[in-house]
Amino acid sequence: MVSKVTDEEFLFLAEDEAAVEPLPQVTGEWHLLIVDDDEEIHTVTRLALSDLLVLGRKLVFHHAYSGKAAIDFLKKNRHIAVILLDVVMESDDAGLIVVQQIREQLGMDEVRIVLRTGQPGYAPEESVIKEYDINDYKTKTELTRSKLVTSIISSIRSYQQIRTINQNRLGLQKIINAGSNLLEQHSLHEFSEGVVTQISSLIGLHAEGVLCAQIEDDGSASENVYVLGAAGHYAPFIKCKLERLNNPRIIQQILQCLQQKRHIFTAFDTVLYLGNADNCAAVYIESNRPIEDFDRQLIEVFLSNISVGYENVTLFQQLKHAAYIDPLTKTPNRNEFTQLLQETQRLDPTDNVAVLIDIDHFSDVNDGLGQEVGNELLISVTRRLVEAFGDVAQIGRIGADVFGLIGPEHILTPAAINCLFAQPFQASEHSLQINATMGFCRLKDSVRQGLGILKHVYIALNRAKKHVSQNFEFYSVEMEDQMAERLSMLRQLRLDFSLDKLQLWYQPQIALDTNKVIGMEALLRWPTGNGNFVSPAVFIPLAEYSGLIVEIGAWVIQQACQQIKLLQAQGFQRMRIAVNVSMPQFRNPLFVQSVIDCVDRYQIDPQMLELEITESVVMDDPKMVIASLNRLKSHGIKVAIDDFGIGFSSLSYLQQLPLDRIKVDRAFIRDFAKPNGAVIAETIINLGKRLGLATIAEGIETAEQAAAVKAMGCDEVQGFLYAKPMPTPALLEFLAQSKVDE
């Protein structure tokens, strides 16, 4: 009886010899899943195998008490090496059903399965064992500790061999795929991952490691070393800087390998040098044991064969690097940033936001301090962005002075970005205080591809540039709808202008001392075809923004000169016409000469043409505007300033402007009814007189307003009290019935 227990009762019999032998080095783990509905079987199996080491690794036990629990566990844990599986559990064939699900549904072909049963009559058929790749089948009564250990060791060796074969196949496939698709953006990363996987499989290890290389050689050994390929739990770090691994030992080992250009073998890890002096990389393998001499020879042969392929892939990647990386800031350019937008939108759009940062008045830095200082400023801005957001966001330069960010919305906030611009930036020997305008787009608010998302952020950025109270804007669908409407209106405006559908109407201007008509203001009208008109407040800014106002403005001046000629032919010799001129017209280098040529072509008195400019036009580029006006003035053309006082800024330039007339804006006329409402209008009129300029008040709608401005000393008026804007036929009829200045 005693001998029988010694033979079969594996549950409690430990071998004394094992206790006195020195324990082998523990360098890893094998994961074992016990599936049985008997709690005692779990306990005794764990006790029997607790001290077992297989190929230098200990066993880690996991437990499931039903077939369903086993499948649920395996769905989440696919790293199991061996499963000890009871055949009879919740049903007579529960274990066989689990085997079928493991192989067919879960597709786990590497894990080894040992079937156990306490009821020999329920043994699986031979065909089942073959079809579902079952390693062993034993009854619990015959499975002594020694036989159990033998079965486990055999199963683990089989598991390791299958994994090695699969890793070999996977690694070779990645290398082959990368070699045949060199022009694809991911080729270098796939090639590098294949190298890590293949080296691991050569020496019988799980694929755990990274391949790193220095992308930009700036003379610093630790800067710009990136993870090009990774396998196992290092996979999330592909494309990241080496520092993101957050493992000082790995970082130090890789840098040492790159600096010394040699392999490094230790008892814990292996770092292999790959490439030549121009294109080199370090392959870090998490070995957890020393690499044998025979394995080192295998690695040497593999590296010598793979080095040419690595150099070829690297060469193509360098070409692509030039196409996707901004050479000044070494960050992604517009092309790469667009791809990053697309990837982030596909993988994790929920809480991420895309941002564009436009440096305000950057051209002033280039023009005033030189392009080298401008470049230094851009590099300084890049550094500050990377310091603040480099760990959590993608950063790129997508325009001359426009930066892009992709990252969590709760971090990339307007306040956080504005804080970066609170302190001056160092550019060469200059300390420059700059501001920025920002556009934001929540990725969850955009269903577009990369370029579509970028378009949405630009829409928000352009809207932000028009803000007075804040320097940022978030994209909304309504913005795009409004943009589409504006573009549609612009297309229609271009079409109608080309078809000569625009009209000039005229509003008479009256001399207060004689009540005679002394001139008129030309006002642009855009009929819609149904008897209505598009408001000038809507389409004039649109024409200015698009540049169409240059062509329209030239047409208006031509029409005004023709009208002066027509009025002279009708006997109205001293009837001037005032025409509004915008900033885009002044910026056109041909503008001044075109006005002079138009006056000469129609042979009219140049004093009968008056150009009205707004205060904002003067302040946009005072020197250029003053020079242009002086040239026009020297030719006899009159100049008036419109909307004076609205911007509170042109007073210092007023004496320099070659003006003939100041217009009191209708906004100040409407304020007459308010307490002290007439003070500003009276101040402007008095100022005009002190400067020797005529004054004209617009927007006069009541006799009381007319009397008030006359009492202030105003010279001329226009408004609905006297006449509304009218087309040429109505104007001629109006003049025929009115007193006019001869």
C-alpha cells in the first residue's frame, strides 16, 4: 500500500533531491491555466507544480471553474502557454467544447492543451485529439506528479517551438512587406518591428524590444533618437522619442550602443548595433538571460544579411523625411500634420482637438529684423510649444508662421496656449513680445478626412482673426455654412459684375447756405433680379476680402467720370461726384495712375471728382496712403475723409493728409437726441474749420438735425431729408426740378 501511494499519489509527495539541489536562475514566467470544477484539483495541482522551473522560468497559475469562465478568461488573456483542462464539468463534454472554441473561435493555435478526466469513459475520440491539436490526455488517477511534470515540460517546449516558428514567419513577413513597399510611409516602422521580432525568435525569446535610430544628426547623441520599430509591450512607443520609454536603463543602453557602435550583451538584456556609419540603429531585446555564443553567431549572420535592407529602407525614409518634416523646426510639416489628423480622427477623436496658431504680424519681424531673426523666432516658439505640450500632443509647422497642435482638449486650451505667449521669445540677440491668433476644432465635431479637418480649423482661425474681444474661435458647423454662403454670394457677384448688372446710384449733396445741389455721392447697388438689392454692408466687405473690389472700384471711377461728362452735357457744369475708395484699391500699384488716366480720358475737370477714404484706410498704411493722395491731389482731384472719428485714431495724421473735406458720420447725427449727443459732431465741424477744410454731415433726416449742424457751422449736408439715392434718370429729373450750383 505504501509503495502504491509513492507511485501514484503525486499530490503530497515531494522529491527530497530537488530540495537540496541549487535552484536554477529564474528569468521569466510561463502562464498556466487550470480549468476544473473541483476546487481541490486546483489546490493540489498548484502545490505539485509550485517549485517547477521549465527552461529557467517559473510557472504562474490562473484558475477557471467552468468552460464558460475559461473562454471568458482567454478572450482577455492570450498569453497562456499551457491549459490543464478537465473534460467533464458543467456537461459531459464541456472540456471538448472549450477546446473547439479555443482553436476555432479564439484562433489560439499556439497554446498547448492537456486534457484530464476523472471518468475514463468520457475520453475523446482519436480524431478529436488530432483535429484540435491536444498535447496530452490523462486520467487523473494515472497522472502522478512525475508524469504531470513531464507533460508540462513537454507542452511548454512544444509551445515555445510553435511560437518561435510563428515569430520567424511573422518577422520575415514584416521585413519582406517593408522591403517591397519602401515608398509607403509605414515601411521603416514595419521593417524595424520585423527585425525585433525576427531576432527574438532566433534566440527563442518572446518578441519584446525596440529598434531605435537618430533621425536628425544635430551633434547631440541623446537628441532626436526615435523608436522606429517595437514589439510586445513596447509597441505603443513607435514614432516616439526614446525618452518616452521612461526607462533609464534601456535609454542608457541604447545610447551607449549608438555611441560606441558595437553590440552590448548583459545578463538582463541585449543591444545590437545595426547599419553603417551613415545609417545606424540600436536593437534592444529584453532577453532576461545571457545570450549563448551559438545564438550570438546566429544574430551576427542575421544582422549582416539584414543590414543592406535596413540601409535601403532608411534611404527611402530619408527621402520621405524631407517630404514630411519641416526642415527649420524639425517638426511635422503640413503633409505629415494632415496624416496625423486623419490617424487621430480614426483612432481617438472623442476628447482630442486640433489647433492652429498664427503668429500675429510675423512679416513685420522678417521685414524689420531680417529673415534669420524670423527663423530664430519660429524655432523659439517651437521649443516652447514642445516644452509645454510635447509629451501629450503632436506639434507641427504647417505654414510660414502657422503652427498646428493635436492633443487632449482639456490640455490644449486657449488659456494654456496664451500663457506661452505671455513672456517674450528670444530670437538671436532680440527679445520679442509677440501675440497669436488661434483656431480650434474638436475632432468629434468633424467627420472629415485630414484635409477636411484642417479646413475646419482654418475656418475657425479666420473667424478668430475678425474678433475684437478674443484671439481664438472654435469651429462649428454654422461657420462652414456661412462660409459656403459667402462663397456662393462671391461667385454670383463675380458673375453679375461680368454681366454688367451692378449699378451706380447717386445721393445729392446740398450747400446749407444756398440750399443748392452742389454734388452727389456715388453709391454702388447690386440688384438681385426680383426688385430687391443686396445690402452694400454685405457685399462690399466680401468684394474687399476677395480682391474683386479692385476691378469694381476701377469700374465705379470710370462710371463716375462718365456721369460727370453726362451732367456737363446736360448743363450741370459744377456738379462734383464723390466716390468711396477702399484699402485694396490703394494697395494696387496701378490705382493712382488709373484714376488720373480716367480723368484725362473723359476730359473732365479733375476737381469734379472727389475720392472718399475712411479712417481705417488711412491707418492701415499711413505713409503709402498719404503719398498716393498727394499725387492725386497734385493732379487736381479732390479728397475727403469719410466716417471721421469712428476709429479715434487718425487725428495725428490729419494734418499730413491732403484733404479738402471732412464728413461727419451719420452715427454722430443720430446721437443728437441724447444728452451731449451733439458734442462730437460740433467738435469735428470746428476742427475742420480750424484746418481750413469744408465739412459735410451725412444722414440728415429731420429739419431739426439740419438746423443744428447749420448752427454749428457745417457747410454741406446729405440725407433722406433732401433726397434718397437714385439712378441716373431719376437724378437728372431731380436736378431739373432743384436749385443747382452753376
